Amino acid sequence: MASAVPDRTQLVEQLRAHDIIPTHQRLVIAQALFARRQHVSADQLLGQVNLTHAEVSKATIYNTLNLFEEKGLVRRIIVDPERIFYDTFVDSHPHLFDVEAGELSDIEAPDLRVVGLPPLPHGMRQEGLDIVIRVRNISASV
């Protein structure tokens, strides 16, 4: 979505363009999610939504994020089994994960090349490739 905060009409159009019925709760979640380009966990999104709107359940957040992912509006980035982020920028790009801060960010890597991938099993095609570089402050590992 554009960098400007989308209004309700734009969100309705965006959801409909992706074959999503624009219910009130989905619009509230989409407003918080697409307010800016971000990497957000379900819990962080729940906090954002419930700060400014009536209570939305955790199940509704997860169901909506799963639907938005299925329809191509967000990308799920799994940094470890306990941490899943949803990226509002769905084009393929690498990430940097600060292990100590628990923050995921985009990185510019125009020269990044992945070579030597193994052949895929018969009848399979590559759907994506996620690159997450995990970092830790040098002084913290001493």
C-alpha cells in the first residue's frame, strides 16, 4: 500500500481487490497494520488495535493476519519458533533480526546473491526464499 495512511474507503477497496470481505474488525486491523510499512507480531498488532479501538480478540487478530497472508497483503516472517512477524512490504527482500531487542528490520542488499540451492523434489516449485540475518551486540556476547 502507499506510504500515506490509507483512509477507510481505500482500505475497503484494497480488501475487496484481494477478495476479502471488509468487515468492521478487518478494517480496524487493516488501518493499524497498513498505517506504515512495518514488521509486527500478532501481539504487537493486538496492542496497537486495542489502544485506539474497541476490544478485538487475539483470535480475530490471528485469523485476520492469516487471511491477509493467504491473499497476499502481508508476508509471514518466522525468525524462530517463538517469534513470527508480519511484513506489510510483500516483495522479496532480506531482513535483519536483532536477537536482543527482538526487532526485525528490512536491509538493503542489492549485491546479495544466493547460489547453489539444491534441486527441488520432482513436481515442486520454489515459492519463496526468506533470508533473516540474526545479529547480537558484540559487547553482549563477551
